[in-house]
Amino acid sequence: MCPAPLRETVPATTPAASLVFTTVLSHGPLTRADVARRTRLSPAAVTKAVRPLMEVGYLVEDLDAGARPAIGRPANLVRVDGGRALFIGLKVTGDEIIAVLTDLCCRIRVARHVPLTGREPSAVLPVLLAMVQELLVEAEGFGVRVSGLGIAVSGDVDRVDGVVRYSPFLDWRDVPLADVAGTATGLPITVDNDVRALTVAEQWFGAGVGLSDFALVTVGAGIGCGLVVNGRVVSGAHGVAGEIGHLSIDPLGPLCHCGNQGCVEVIASDPAILREVRAATGRPLATAAEALELARGGDPLAREVYARAGAAIGRAIGSVVNVLGPERVIISGEGLAAYDLFAEDIRTAFATSAFGTAAQCDLTTRPLPFEEWARGAAATAIQSFIGPHTPQD
Amino acid sequence: MCPAPLRETVPATTPAASLVFTTVLSHGPLTRADVARRTRLSPAAVTKAVRPLMEVGYLVEDLDAGARPAIGRPANLVRVDGGRALFIGLKVTGDEIIAVLTDLCCRIRVARHVPLTGREPSAVLPVLLAMVQELLVEAEGFGVRVSGLGIAVSGDVDRVDGVVRYSPFLDWRDVPLADVAGTATGLPITVDNDVRALTVAEQWFGAGVGLSDFALVTVGAGIGCGLVVNGRVVSGAHGVAGEIGHLSIDPLGPLCHCGNQGCVEVIASDPAILREVRAATGRPLATAAEALELARGGDPLAREVYARAGAAIGRAIGSVVNVLGPERVIISGEGLAAYDLFAEDIRTAFATSAFGTAAQCDLTTRPLPFEEWARGAAATAIQSFIGPHTPQD
DNA sequence: CTTTTTTCATTGACAGTGGAAAAGAACCAC
DNA sequence: GTGGTTCTTTTCCACTGTCAATGAAAAAAG
């Protein structure tokens, strides 16, 4: 009579359960008492939230005695059983799709990528769906169902409706990605902006854990920035935020396609650096990697370009920090391969442009393997899976 | 036996009551049904929240039939009875204390200011307390008790502890203002940063009502910025945020005391404008008002200075908007007296520096009479009075 | 001039959430 | 053992806000 439920129930049914689950998820194995202290819930509430989550296997008792107190009853550690559920994360770029299969703790189990031949939705979607199928097959090998699919796309993305409003890079407008992917795969879909997705991953599983205010700066083909303020990811009133790529750093700098001069992006993005190194040295370099090699080899002109790029990034970070006063800035991105060349310049430019207390802000760097973007997408899927009661901090 | 309560109970005891009260407070007279729709509470919950608030007189039925629907039972409007409680707001500047007595709707009933002879806490506090006494006497004339005192100070202020951590302007460090004022007056005290206080006033009673993301930019002796993101005022991880005064606009501009060149504040603050007009015209002007007069008179060199100031402000606003994507920016401050001189420049500079969707952001200007700062302080007191369940939006 | 329709407001029953207090459990130290 | 300490669970309960039904007040319809 009663039809079988189409999807596994979400782990957290009440705000308290959600809070407990996300706390354990982010802060690793914890005792119930610890969870109670962290969440400011009563111990009783924690016990009651943990039990049903254990019964369905999302939480498990961690038998590594480990952190037992010197005195008193030994504590039982509780942790999330990552293997209990799988998620697929996809990042769609202009020329490829990067895909990962992760567990509930957002650890990557499988990573793939396929090139794209066209950018129109009609060219991308079949490849995307084929990739999902491929990973679903992989997932069978783990004997666990896939509980969600996250898709990250650059540009203006409406996560609530799952619509890509406008992606300049892909030249997409108003593509109802969640609907399409949902009907095709039957999975719960989360669509979000790529930088925001990466920010969610850092907030829950990375260098942003436990911070109520931080920024994530990505350096690569473009310069992006994700923000967490008061424990919540910032989306802006119109769905767009963190556009630091077009902060104007040098009014006399090169002309940017946005119409201004000296934007961060036209000084410090990978293509900009390549262009500048080419111009400075007169060599016909083809890729950013070649420019990097030249600079690493000690070419002073090339190094100068990297120094300028670092200074621009540092000043952009300084602006963000002055405005928001975050606790930490995480610097990441493909461009980080050149980090050794401009780390110093980023820090000095930041230090001089940060005003007052803002200078206390911690700068952390973090390598960004190519699968990381897709992992961010998986993180958003995990977030959706856990439920609507996302706690603010 | 049972001692009389020392202070009136706060209006809102439950989250729902708080939500209802703040909704009615900000959105003027509303029908219960409207409140229910706005807050997404059930109609029953609204009725139950309103009743006790009416019994103690904070809410009243508004008998101005006014907005009756074309069909169906006519609605009863509910509004806050502003006269039911009074609040004192104080702003401490370097050379005077500005004070207001407001009602619960943050309407100014009495405004005062006294000059200060010294900046040390020992010189300021007696004057401050005398001012409070004076307004308490005034308040007796209204036959209503004063329910809270808000104090606004520039610099790094910890609202939770009521401590002025560091105010460069006053040269205060770690002054426990809330404790001192609390024991001296017996009133509940709220101490906050001045710009944040102004932001709260706008969020609850001004041009920020109903917006989840907006910025408030103040132009005057300094350039400040208050931010509301996701419906909450931004304080930053270290208690400081919105420091746009030292965003560097022109790397070749005048040297700022912060060590950088071409900060907004060294181009567009009142003293900076005065200095520049003096330098450009060679005239021995004494005040910003004289410089303003000169520019209004048509002096091209003076006008040029204002145009540069406007452009700097516009670009600073552009930076904030690119980073946060607010729905609106409210431009205010004493410097707004000169608004006609640089309005155009602000807008053009903003338009060129705002990227993509960010340009949709609405720029609003709002005059800032001198009592406004003190009114901001009163708004924080009202916020504290209503209770800890401040809703996020 | 009823009756119906529509919307607003209230009531009382109720489900569900999380807290308080007390008891139980497991260990160490003496 | 006994007492002390901390973690965990249990039981009971206060409380909040929703549901569904009911009442109220007006306009529109018959």
C-alpha cells in the first residue's frame, strides 16, 4: 500500500539534531559532553539527538578510547560515519567537467574529468549526465547509495531555485539546472556558484571550521572571493558577492574588459600574468606554466610581474579585510602554484593596506588541486542533505 | 515580601513575540494578518504574541480604520505605542556630547549637546552623567520612565561587554563604560560603536527597514561604513568592520596618517577637502564651511577638489558593493552638506567601478542632523530593551 | 433583506522540542 | 571498598507555536 520512500530520510529532523550533526561533522570525533558545550545544548538534548542518528548509522561510536579525561567516567567519542552515504560533486568549467565522488565527510573517493566540446547547455548536459551515471556505477562498488548531487558553476547562480541565471564564462542564461539534472537522475540536486561552493567546503571541512567570519580568495584564471559573515555564506542581495576581481588597484594600470583600469584581475590572474611576462620579456610564451618557469629560473623581468601580481592580490585582500574584519583569509586557487613567487608580496601589500585591528587577520594558504572545485560542489550537496536547519556558526 | 521589580520587564519574552514586536515597530501599523504573513508565523501565534504586549501597553490598536480590504472582515491595525517608554541616546565626540531623549519608536523628543573640556574619561564621564540626569528630569515631564541608555563612541567598542576597547579619537583604552554608567544611573546600558549604532537606527527605523543587505556610508570628519549582511549588523571577528576610510583609491594621492597614499579619508573627509581647497586656491580658509562656500560660488579649483572627493567616495562605495552585493547604500554624514557638489561624481564613479549585477544597487542619500548620531545610540538601547531574540531580518 | 463569500481574528487542543533534575555508569585515588 | 569526578541517560515537564474549528464583520449576490 504505502510506497517505499524514494529517498533516504535526511539525518537531522530538528534544529538541535542538525546542530549536533554538523558539529560532529566539522569538529571530528567528539564526546557528547563536548558537543553539548559547543552547541550550548543540554547534555540530555545531545543524547536525544544522537540516538536516532546512530540508529540509522550516520553517527557511530568511536571506540578509539583516545581522549579520556584524567578523572571521572571515560567519555565515548561520537563521529560521523563517512561511509554511510556518498555524494557526487561536479564543477562545470568552460572546457571540462570535473567530478568527484565523496563520502559524507566530504573525503574524495573517486575523481574524474572529461573535456567538453561545446559550452551550450545542449552540449554540456549530456556529458554531465553521463558523468553522473559513471559515478553512480562507481558508487555501487561501495555498496552505498548516492544521496545527493552538487553542481558548481561560475557566475550568477540561484541556489534556492537551482537556476544558473547568468554565467559569462559558459554564456548560459537562466538554465534550470537543478530541474534538468533532477529529473534525469532522480537525485536531490544542489546548484551553486563555484566560489561559494568552495567556501562551504572550507567552512564545514577545511580551514574555516569554527570561524564565524572568514574569506576565501581564489587566484587563477580569475580572482574570486567567497565570504562567511556571522557564520553564514554571503550571497548578496542580487545573488552575487565577493567580486574582488574588479576592485581597481592601480588607476593607471592595464585596461580591463570591465572598462576600468588596473583591476586585480587584469594584473594578477593567470592570463594577465602570462600577458605581462610576455610583454616584459618579449618571449613568445604559450602558457602560464612557461611564464612561471621563466620566473622561477630567475628572470628579473618576469619576477617583477609576479611581484606586481602579488601586491595587487595583497591589496585586494586588504580591502576585503578592512571592510569585513574577518578572522582569517584563506588564499587558494590554481594560481597558487606560483605562490612562492608572490607570497612575500601578498603579505607586505596586505600588511600595509590593512588598517588597525584588521591586520590581526590571519592569512592562510591552501593548495587547490583541480578536484577541489568539484569537492566544493559535493559539500553543498552534503549541506542540502543534512537539511534546512543550517546553524549559523 | 516580594520586592518590586527593579525594571520594567522587556516586552518580548519568546522568539515569536520578539519577531512580532520588531516587525510592528519597523513596519508601522500592521494588521495581525499582515504580521503573520511577514513573519511566516501562524495567525494564532500572532494573536497570542500581541495580547500580552497590548496588556502592558507596548502595542495598541490603531483605530484609524485606514487600510481595510475591499472585501471581508475589516482588519484591525496594531502599532507600537511610542510614548510607552523613553530612551536616552548619547554620542561622545572629541569635543562634545550629543544627547537625545527618544520614544520607543526612536522619535526624538528632546535633543541637547554640551561641549567637553577634556577627552580623558575622568573629564568626559561627569559631563556624560550630568547630561543623563538632565534628560531624566526632562523625561519626568512625559510621565514615562526611561527604559534604557545607549552610548555611541567611535573606535573599537565591545558591545557585549560594554567596553570601549580603543578609541583613537578620544584616546580611550579599555574603558568599561557600561559598568560605570550602569552603576551611576541604574539604567540598562548599551555601548556600541557610533557607525554601527547609526546602522542599527537605519535598519530598524530608517532606509534599511526590510533589507537584509545594505551599507551605510558616513561622510564627514572621517569616512565610515556600517554593514548589514543577512539581516545582521557586521561587527567583524575582532570587533571592527566597515573601515573604508583607508581603502586606497589613488596610489599616487596624498600621504595618509595610516602610512598609505590616497586613502579615501585623505581625499574626501572634511579636513582633507579643506586642506586641498586651501592648497589649490591658496586662500587661508579656516573651516570646511568656507571651502564649501567657495566651491558653491563657482571657484573651479575648489569644485575640482570636491569632484575628486566625490569620485573617491564613489569608488569606495563601488568596492563595498562589489564585495558584498548589498541591496542599497545609504550615504549620510555631516559632509552631505556638500552633497550637491559631488553627488554626480559619486554616482559616476560608483557606476564605473561597480561590476555586473552590483550596479543594480540603489544609492540613497539621507541628511544627517547632528542629533542623528545620538539617535543611533538610542536605537541600540531600544534593541537591547526588546531583548536578546533579535531576529535576522 | 437574507444568504453567501471573503478575510480577519480567536480559541482550545495538541504535538513536539529541549531543559531540569536525578539517577546511573565508569573510572581514579585513597 | 569508599568517595570523588565526570560522562551519559532517563524521566518528567514547561513551553512554544501550529492546526483546525469557530466566531466576527463586512461586501457581494441572490
